[in-house]
Amino acid sequence: MPITSRPVFLNLDNLHRTAIGLRVKGGVVLAVEKLVQSKLVVPGSNKRILSADMHVGIVSAGLLSDGRYIAQSARDEAKSWRDNYRQPIPGKSMADRLGNFVQAHTLYSSVRPLGSGTIIGTYLDGEATLYMIEPSGVYWGYHGCAVGKGKSVAKTEIEKLKLDEMSVQEAVREAARIIHTAHDEAKDKDFELELTWICEESKGKHTAVPKDIVEEAERLAKESIKSEMDDA
């Protein structure tokens, strides 16, 4: 293993943005905190949540280039599965293949470990799945998960939710609230909330949550946080 691997694993959560995934009845919601690096950046550009297939969404927290590299591998795996089996790739199989791909980068001195934690959400034949792949290649299935700088705060908030009883619309509102709660206004720049879903409302396809729903979710999130601060 190259000597650079240890710092990559240890520093990932301290250096990069927060991303979360929520698996609820009827679908999966993915969200990420995207820092605004410049006022000249066009809103909605530089997507951090990508599609690996029509039913597969993938979001990474860490090095942007590594996240896109992993997403491209996911697209290749999805295409290979369709070519071989003539059907969409199941979430478990996607997580297994991507986990092996990420883990392979820790084995050889000719490559470095990937500095990105990755969340994969799928919705296929009415069944939602959610997996998180660590930079070591280890992956787990989750009802809700978080990765990145604010993952401790986000995880605490996710654990309070009754995800099995929650609708996708409710999950969108909770995802917005959690990202805003995890954002450190004292240290971090302004950010743009990126939200996607895979559910019946999106006809089983991974798409961006409509703008009006995102704006309403952010409004409620800010009101909730302000109310909590006033009560404290």
C-alpha cells in the first residue's frame, strides 16, 4: 500500500463537504452541500450528484475529480450489466462492483487510494436500496447515511428520523434541514443545496428534485433551525 493512503483515509472527513442519503418507503433521496466558490459560478452548474444509470444516483464527498472517476466506473458497470444480462443492475451488485474498484486502488504502489466517500442510491421494481462506500472499498447497506465534514452532526439528525414511515416528500424536507444543520456558517462559505430523488414521483428515474420543492424545503429548514436557536 502506498504511504500516502493513511493521510487520505484520516483527513477525508475533515476536508470536504457533507453528503447524505435517505432510504424511505417509495424511494431514495440524495443531498449534498455544494460550496459556492465564486459569485461568478452559474447556479446549478458543477453537479456533485451524478447518474450511473436511469435508476442509480451517486454522490461523493471528497476530491471532486475522484468522485467523478468513481461515477464513471459506475456507469461502465451499469452498461456492462445491461449488455450481459439485458436488465438494470441491482443496487447490491453495483455496490459490490464499485467497492472492489475502490479497494483495488489501495493495493498497488502505482495508484493512490481514492480520496472520496461515496453514497449510492437505487430504486428498481419498487424496491429502494442505499449503500455507502468508504475510501478503503468497504461498503454497507443503510436506511440513512452521511459522509464528509459534517457527517457526525448529520448522522445524529438522521438517527432521530423514522425513515420506514416517511414519504419521499418528507425525506426531501428532512434532507434539506439536515444539510443546513450540518453546515458550519462560522467557518464555511455560502453553499448551494443539491437534491435528487429516485421514486414513483420521478417515474423510477434518478432526477433532480423540482426547484419549487427544493425552495420550499430550504425555507422550512431555515425556519426550523431559527426556531431551535430561539428556544435554546
